[in-house]
Amino acid sequence: MRILLVEDDDRVAAALRTALARQQIEVARLATGRDVVSHLAGIDVVLLDLGLPDVDGIEVCRRIRAAGDTPVIVVSARGEVDDRILGLHSGADDYLVKPYDAGELLARVHTVLRRRRPEPADDVVDLGAGLVVDLARREVRDDGAGRSPVALSRKEFAVLALLARADGAVCTRERIVAEVWGRTWPGANRTLDVHVATLRTKLGRPELVATVRGVGYRLGR
Ligand code: CA
């Protein structure tokens, strides 16, 4: 695997390179944002610091997205919530808050890569406590209780399946609406909220669909 690290802090870059080398991950590094797009060939994931000395990280993210579909994980300093939201809205796949450790980064990288791959036909996502989402049979089963499948509408199932495939990563409202409804309209957010509310009630475990304020939803466990 090859990661493009866009990071102006030499110490952060050196520490990451060492940690990732132990996992047989190659790191290409840029200390500025202006040339990122011309360095994307052969890169599996871009790890993008939002605070760069030349170009705004959000702008760099938009350029990467415009140039192709290389996954991007944005990194920002602790507390810069607005940056994180902007990062997701500018096409980033996920975000990390500094300081983070190499293990956390690796988990995010694998999640992002897995999400980009087409799902296997017999994919079953375990929600814990016996509840599973069967993506191939398009049903939610409560294996623990041995009960019949949870009756969800097509859209409710589609929302849950999207969150289940994201494996705990945040799905923005825009993405959920676009993928589940195939279009957007002025009342789309409200409709999504209603579907999520019903989904929570039907699953009987409201915490399974966690709200990420101002961004969207993700699978909680
Ligand atoms: Ca920085």
C-alpha cells in the first residue's frame, strides 16, 4: 500500500513514516498543497492535513476529488469541528483529529479502502447483540432472539445498508440522500430524519444509528 502524506510538520511526517514502514506501508510525502494533484498516480489513500502553508487543505481536497477518486482522509487539529465538517463536505472520505496514533490511522485507512471496494454478494454485517444486516438478502435479522426478520421499508433498509457498509465511518446527509433517493430536493433532510427515526424504533436499539451533528449519521455499536 502507498499513502500520500500531505503534511507540513516534519516531526509528524517522520514519526508517521516510521510507524507505517513497520506495517509495510510506503509513504510519499509533500509538505505543501500546490502539487498534490500531480502526485496521485499509484496512491491508495491521501492523508491530508488541513492546515498547510500555501493552499487551504479544503481547496486541496476539492482538487483531488475533481482529479479522480483517490480516497482522502483529512486531518485537523483538535477542536476544529468546522474544518472537519468542511472536509467531509468537500469530498473527503473520513477525518482524523490530531493527535492521532498510527493504529487509529491504519483502522481508518482500511475502512476507507474497504468501502471503496464492491461488497461481496453474501455480505453480512454484525450489529452486535444478535442483530445482523444481510446485504444480499436485503433483510435485518435478530439471530439472538431467533425472531423473524425486522420489517423495514426499502428506503429504511437502504439507509441502514449504507451505514453498515461504511462500517462506523460517517456518512454525510448529502451522500445518504443521493445514494438512497438518487436525487435531492428541498425537504430531503427532513425525509431522511423521519426515516432514521422509524429505523431506530423498528430496530429497537436507537443507538445503532448515531447522529453526527451538522454532518450526517453513522453506525453506532
Ligand atoms: Ca499543518
